Amino acid sequence: MKTELLTAAETARAAEIIRNGGLVAIPTETVYGLGASALDDGAVKRIFEVKGRPQDNPLIIHVSSADELDAWCRDIPDAARRLAAEFWPGPLTMVLKRRSVVPDRVTAGLDTVAVRCPDHPAALETIRLAGVPIAAPSANLSGKPSTTTAQHCIHDLTGKVDAILDGGPCRVGVESTIVDMTVSPPRILRPGGITAEQLERAAGPVSTESSSVKSGETPRAPGMKYRHYSPKAEVTIIKSDIKQKIYDYVNSQPNEGAAVLCFDGESRFFPGKLCAEYGTEGDPSSMAERLFARLRELDRDDIERVYARCPSGEGVGRAVCNRLEKAAGGRIICL
Ligand code: TXA
Ligand code: MG
């Protein structure tokens, strides 16, 4: 299949492809999405095929405004309306009871649907012009780091989708916060660009569940049980209150096949190792923005081990830690 490369101005073409049952990688403020009409069963089926995504992992539907909520969801609590008023368009996904018009294929048979209004002009315009909600998982091949530039999408999806809409690099860089609004208090299923503190200020208490899923336990967000975001290499998070201990540990490991994912300015502490600096210490938003691009750069045949620095889990740092922990598959060394 030939993949059209569209500029951010060509939203009418993107919308036409989606209306006709095609697949388009679309930019959002979090990560790129692999979009299709949420109401077209065949198109949604192709999303799963192209990504190599397990069928039991439901998709988020993207709407252009909170006014569309009632068309796809029912029993919407006041808190959900308050959160939509406060944070949409933006990096917040709400899980709500679904109406039966939302195809089973999208929700993987659940009686809920995840809904989000993305804060990106090209995405909003495409949804509006298509006249349908757009179902979209992150636009990466399953298991790989999410895509935050059109180049990443070209790498993963050329020849597999009808078009890629280039909206520039994603501003937030990690996926949206997912909050389950069908329980009381609402429960954060995935940390993201909107923090628990922000949610609580707008709509009262929320609960957080541990991001790791133990074997035998049913994850609330089905996607959270899969290995994710990983380069080919084995990623290990190295933690300590004393930075020197981290440097000493990493430096005691062989240089061959090793890389370090570290904070800005830290490369000089790891002489002889390939380093990728991914953000300013104390500024987790800068880390969120660059994390996936750096993980992709480290996805090379000659890199077998990646030692990763992880920010403290506050604010957006929580989302960064969550993605790193997934990439590391739980390998964390505390010194
Ligand atoms: O920022 C984002 O959320 C990006 C952009 C493209 O919008 N999308 C994204 O989609 O991250 P995806 O498919 O990579 O992750 C969606 C997550 C999965 O873990 C999935 O299991 C969960 O949302 N999810 C979807 N529908 C759900 C539902 N009804 N109940 C619980 N979890 C749900
Ligand atoms: Mg994803």
C-alpha cells in the first residue's frame, strides 16, 4: 500500500480517508495516534492488524468537543463533565459507560469506552471534518516506544497505513492520563500529562492503583499488562539517593553493548558508554517530551543493555517513571 504523507494543512484529505474506511496516523499533543473511524468495524479491525495489537486491548475514541460525550456514553457523572470542562482539549482520557452504537471491536467487548478530546489543531480539525469519532491507539507497532514525530510514524507504518499527517513533534510526549469515571472515587488507570493533583483540584478525590499488574490479576486498563515501550535492549532502571552510587555502578559494567539513558549534562559521568540525555533533572515535562524519541534512538542491534535514570515520581514524573518501568519490565536496581 502507498502511504500518503500529508502536511498539517491537509486535514480535509485525512478526514476523507478516514470517512472512506482508511487508516491515518494523526498528531496529538501526547503521541501520534493510528486513527480510523470508530464506527467502521472493518477499519478498526485493520488498526489491530497493522499494530499487531491483541484483540482484548480496547481503543480510545477521540472526539472534537465535550458536546459529543452524550452521543457515545451514558450515565455520565458530574465529575466527568467538570473534568472535560477543565482539561479538554487535553491529555486526559475518561472511561465511561458506553452506548451500544460504539462497536464491540473498539471496546474489546467491555461495557465502557475510553474517550478523549486531543489538544492538537490538526487532530481536532480532522475529527470535525470526518464527522465521526476517531478510534486511535498510539501509532507505534505493538510493544515499541510510542511515536512522537511523523518520522517515527514513517519508520513504523510506511506501507501499512493510507496516510501520515505531519503535525510536528508532540508537545507532551507521553500518553494521556486515563481515569475510570465509572467508579467512585474515580480511579487513575494510567498516569499521564494531567496529574492526580490537577484532577483532585477540579473534581475531588481520585484513587491511584499501582501501575504494575501481578500475574493472575485482571488489569483495569487491559493494555497495562503488556510489555511496552521497549527497545531491543534490556532496560534496567538504576536508583539511589546518592547519585555517585549510580555513576559508580554503571561505570563498573562493561562498555560493550551498553548505553545510558540519563539526564541532561550527565553523559560526562559515564566515560566510554553511549549516552542519551533525555531531559533536565527536576523538570519531568522535558523528560516526558523526549523519552520515547531517545528510547527509539537506542533501539539498535549493537545495544544490548540500557541503564536508565528515572525521575522522582511526582507530577508528570509519575508518568515518566511508569513508562520507564514498563520499558524495563520491572528490572529496577536500588543502590
Ligand atoms: O495519549 C493517548 O492516550 C494516545 C493518543 C493517541 O490519544 N493514545 C493511546 O492509546 O495511548 P493506546 O491504545 O496506546 O492506550 C490506550 C490504553 C490501553 O492501555 C487500553 O487498554 C486502555 O487505554 N483502555 C482503552 N479503553 C478502555 C476501557 N474501556 N477501559 C479501560 N481501559 C481502556
Ligand atoms: Mg500505546
